[in-house]
Amino acid sequence: MKNNIKELRAALKMTQSDLAQQIEVSRQTVNAIEKGKFDPSLPTAFRLAAVFNCSIEELFVYESES
Amino acid sequence: MSSKLYINQKSNSMNSKLITSRNRLAKWSMAWVATTALVTFGSQFLWESQIITGLAIILSLAVGVGMVMANRKFVNDGDELQRKIQLESMALTLGLAVVGGIAYSQLDTTNLIKQDAEISFLVLFMGITYILCVFFNARKYS
């Protein structure tokens, strides 16, 4: 899945550590999500959406692997 | 209390919980190694009584159970990516230990190797495999 978390985070002038603290994961997890290497769970996706005050669909774009 | 402050406090308590469980696991692991050393070297150099050896083995088993429970808590205290890394590492370690352990045992039973198959080699193999798996899985997601 693609996402625009890095851009939204930069717009809010947040570091990865700041975001990690707010969504209750490690900084490494935020980094992996931003790079698209790890798809977060639904609760984490909801927490991300709450931080950026948007919907999950605005954060993540599903791409079929085939 | 603002929601942001509440989340920060909750997250900080989560991090401290993870550090606490990691330290607890390290202490249980060291205690288990100490009890296994006590059984091995105690029966050789410190006493001759089989009752004491039996008690030492029971102590080692009890501390081993404590270590397993501490490891379980450590894995559960991680976030979702950390748990995924642990799961993949443990899956690879378990699979390779079974396949490698059986092959190693067969090398012994078919006399393709001169020395007896020792369980300590398997434990060493599992430890090294697990460390390498955690390292490479962590790199994969970084």
C-alpha cells in the first residue's frame, strides 16, 4: 500500500519519533510504514488518521500486487 | 488533560514497559544459564549427592519456565512490527532447528560423523540462527 504519511508529517513539522509516540508504536515502525515496507494494523491506521485529522482512505492507497 | 498529552504519557509508559520486560528477560536468561551451569559443574566439582543434583535440575527447570514466560511477555509488549519480526525469526529458527537437528542426528546414527550428536550444538545453532534472523528481518523493514 502506498501512503502519504511522510508528506503529512512534514507539513505538521513532526519527527518520526513524535508520530511514533502519538500512535503508540516504535520509530522504526513509523519508518517502515512511511516507506511502504509494512502495512499497519487497522487500530494503528485509525490512530494515524486521527493524528492527521483525515480518513484512512486519504492516508492509504491500496495497490493490487498482481 | 489534553488527548495529545494522554497519548504521549501512554506511549512513554509503553516504551518503559518494553524496556522493563527486556531487562526482566535478560535477568531470567542469565539466571537460567547460571542454574544450568550449577547442575553441570556442581555435580562434577561441588557435591556428589544425586538428591542435590536432582534438586538443582528442578531449580533449573523452574527458572527455565520463568525465562519462557518472560520471553512471552517481551514479545507481547512489542508493537506490531516488532512482533512480526519476532514471529518470522522464531518461525525460521524453529523450522531450521527441526530440519537441521534431524539431519544432524541422522549423521550420527548412520555413522557419517565420528562424534556423538550433542544437544548443545543444536541449542547453539538455534541461538545463532535466531540472532541472525532478527538482524536481517529488522534490516528488511528499516
